[in-house]
Amino acid sequence: MTTAKRPSSKNGTRSRRWSLQDAKTHLSQIVREAQRTGPQRVTLHGKDAAVIVAAEEFDRLQRPVSGRDIVTAFAKSPLADVEFERLTVKSSVRDVEL
């Protein structure tokens, strides 16, 4: 089995773009690459038309962001140890008739 050689990008790394015709011919390879290395772009007339991503990545992107996700992101931040003063604003709440 021969593997289709894709062009390299300008910085020397493998391109993640496929023409629609190549994508039709090599779909199973593109799906495996999406699972292994990340999203694969499919172009139509030289412009990005679609992106093939691993199912796990798609599910992660579709999941609503929760407060726990934000806490986790802050904890992993390189600035996690920076201390700051939180300002709490207390103001009265007025009743509004709807």
C-alpha cells in the first residue's frame, strides 16, 4: 500500500490541508491522521471548506463550558500562583415589575 505524499508547509512541517479530490481518495488516511495528529482541513477551490476532527475532540468542543472547566484552566495557567485582590461590589437590588 502506498501512502499519498502531501506537500509540506512553508515552515517545513507536514501540511494538514487536503484538496477535496485528495480527501475523497484518502478519507480513511485523513481520519486516522485526525485521530493521531489533530484536525485535518479539506479545501474546495483552494479555500478551507471543512475540517475533519477526531470524535473525542468534536465531543469535547460540543460540551458546554462549565465553572469546573474555568477553574481547571486557571489552575493550569502559568499565572496560577499570582495573587490578586478580589473586589466585591455590594449594591442594593431594586424590585422590578415585569
